[in-house]
Amino acid sequence: MLWRGVWPLLSGQWSFGVKPWQLEELAWEQDMTVVWRAWHEGVAYEVRQLEETMRLYANGVQHSEFNATRMVTGSVWDLLWLPAFMAAEGAIKRVLILGLGGGSSIPPLRHFFDPEDIVAVELDPLHLEVACEQFKVTEMGVEAHCADAVEWVKNYQGPPFDLVIEDLFSPANVSVTRAVPAKRRWLKQLEELVSPKGVLVMNFGDEFEFKASDASTKPQGFASGIRLSTPDCHNAVVAWSRQSASSKSLLRRVKQWQELALEMDLGRLRYTSKQLF
């Protein structure tokens, strides 16, 4: 569950050393207004808003954060699009997102990479409704499909993608665990979607879930692998690149953007990375 650093403040566990972003997050949670609600198949959905930022919750678990003009969320959603910088500059032309959620990755992908095509697959019709009608991602050129990602991938016969983001979590879960096990067969199907210069990104509920999966062994056909994490949640995001890339080269590419360098200096873009191979 993404408590975003709020629980230690509420419980009094931190009496000193509280970081500015934690205080900011607590204030945001308290001030947000519910602007949309729905109930579907035992799942309670809410969209909460403060200023231009909107968040999608399902059964109290935050699944998406969306702001069309603020590229950095300060949480796990940044880790899904940052690995696109592992690819060569200008290489990200076609993007596939499996598990769109509310579409948190769409604004930064459009802003920093401006791909020709963004295809998104989302199983949950309420998530897709929020993405399209509340967050308006289709206005950013997203081709959205309401479908089972596993079946969609199985039946796909088009050209490959330069960036594949696999972020498949069940909205009914009260804890953050994957909806599709990262087995060898699934990994092979995902690999076949990635172009010769592309990047594959997968989200895991935590490091233990990643290490217990087949994804923990070096996949075929990729030159580099990096694991990313952020201090406000337990998720482990793993990225594999067809081309050689390192944590240092990723950081260098990120800092080439003045606005991202500033976000890092201000402590809003927070991530650590570990070279896997």
C-alpha cells in the first residue's frame, strides 16, 4: 500500500528529522477533495484532487497520480518512465503501456520523449474511464484499449515498441502485488514486443517479489539491467535495455534536462538505482 510516507507522521514515530517532502505529502492528503466516486465489483474507487493534481484510489490504495503540467510525482510512477532514458536519444518512437491505471506516465512521456505512438491496455473499465474522462489521456494522443493485457499481448501482430511498460496490479488488492506472475513464458512474450534498441520496464510490489520471480535471472536479448526504487514505497521497478546502459548514464541523461535536475536538487525526484548486469 502506498502510504507515501504519511503513516510515520500520523503515528508519531518520527519526532525529529522529518523531511520537507513528508510534511508536504501530509498536507496534500489532508487538503485533497473527492471529485469522483464509483463502486464496481466490490471495489470502491475515488478520484481526489488538489489544485491541478488528481489521484486515483481503489479500496484505499493509490493507483495513479496525474498532473498534466507537473512531470514528477515523487513516487513509484516516476520510476516507470525514467528508464526510457536508457535508450539512445530520439529512439523512443513507439510506447506500449500494459496496465494504464489513470495514466500517470503519459504527461512525462509526452513531454520528454514525444513518441509517435502511445498504446495503452487496461483491464479495469473504471480505471480506463478515469484515465480517459477525468485525466483526459486520449487528448494526449493515447490509443487506449480496455482488454486483458495477457490476451492482448498474445494476439498482437503489429510492429515492436521502443518502450514497453508492464505495470499490472489488481485494483481489488489491499496490498501491492502483481496481477500477472513474472514467469518465463510471460517474460518471453514481453521481450518479443521490444524493438532492437528498446527498453522493457516491469513493476514489482517489492524486492522480495522481484527476487522470487523468473525476472530475477538475466533475460535473453538484453544488454543491461537496472533496478530502481524510491524511499516512499516498497516497489521494485526493473528495466532492461537492448543497448548498453548504466545507472550513471541514466542519471546523466536525466540531469541533461534542467527541470529534472532541479527536481532532484529540491528532493522531489527521489530514486536509487542498482546495476543488475
